[in-house]
Amino acid sequence: MRDQLLEFELGLDRRANEEIVEYGWGTAFLSPALPLAWDANWALIERAEMSAAAVLAAADESLAAYGHRAVAIRDEAAGERLASEIEAIPGWETERNLYMLLRGEGPEGSGEAVETVLSECEGLRRELIRGEFPADAEDLEQTVDQLLEMGRRTGEAGGDHWFVAPPAEPAAACCLLCDGEIGQVEDVGTLTSARGQGLARAVIGGAVAASRDLGHRHTFIVADADDWPRLLYEKLGFESCGVLHVFRRAPTAGTTA
């Protein structure tokens, strides 16, 4: 099931990114106009037998124009095999993206969440993105602009469905990406000042209800396997169905991104 959900995401990436470059080892998804958006510039390794050195060489080959590195391993077992070796290399870290499939009806939608479009909740979305970074982060506003633009492109590829709560003064948001029989709940966020009020549950409930109304056979969400939101998603009826390993290296001194 994880592979089917990954294919859904790759389909969106092929439509949202500016360049798709094929290599013998896999594919690079690139958006040169958005160099600070790491998720808009990354590589997918298709060959499970590759060594850690070969994976990092592929990242260097495909992302030579960027300061950062971001490379995912399609095969789950291969990703787990490579993790400890790549994590031991200074500057590199592993992100384990946990695919969680909705079982049953999921959370009920409520009047706390309303559907909108990105252009109507852009200010909130911008504030949520900004909150993911330290206030003194380098190129912060440019990064926020580029991540917001990537979100707009992905929304165009997967439907401009956004859900915010509460209606009068939104402080939480998420989107629903759609393609055929699958819906993905993505970009869940709540302003720090409004946490603990059940707003994340409300917007996820709104997205799940919309996915159900659209007739999707499957609805899923991707969480950091090592972070607390996955526990919330479990309470809302999402169950793990696999992991995608992503290896990242932040820009090093003397490089640009």
C-alpha cells in the first residue's frame, strides 16, 4: 500500500516541479526557481542495491546546483539498511516519513473547520511556514516565499482544497491533495498561540470528510516517524503502512541554496 501512496505523491511532483531528470539510478525532481525549497529539489533512488557512497554520489550529481542535498530511497528495506551508515557521515541526517492510511470513517468534520482556497488563507499559511524556522534563520522570508509558491504549485496539481479553523479567526490549516481515488491530508499546522484547542483535529476532520465526499477509496497522511504528531493521527484513525527514508544535508559553509 505504501508504494501506491508514494506513486500518488510522485505523480503530483511530476506535475508541480519545473524539471524531471532521469538517471540510471533514478529520478531528480527539480525547481531551479525555488532553490531554498528543499522538497522542490530532491532525488529518488530506484536501485535497491546501491551503496551509501553511490547514493551520496547520485545526490551530488543531480543536485550539484544546490547547496543542500535531499535524496529518498524507494525501497524501504534498502533505506533502513543505508540509514545507520549515512547518519554516521557528518552533516547528514535521516528523515523517516511514515505513511499512515485512514482506516474506517476517521474523525468527524465539525463546524470548527471550513473549506477555502490557498489565496484566501495565504496569510495564515505564510505564518505557519515561518514558524517552522528560527526567527534569525538566514534567508527566512525568501524561504517562506518559495515554500508558499511550491505549495501553490502542488495545490494546482492536486486540487486547491484547504481547510481552516476556527472560521472567524483561522489559526490552523491543512490541505487535501486529490488524484483519482486517493486523497492526501497535508501541511497540517496550528499557530503556537492556539495549540491545545483541538484545531488540528478539526481541520483534519474537514479534509477527511471532503475526501470521503469526493469518493476517494484511500485517504492518507505522512508524518515524521520520530515526532509526536503521528500519535495524534493514530488517535484519528490513521494506521502505519510503511516508511520512506529521506537523507538530507543542509547547505554547508561556502555554498548557496
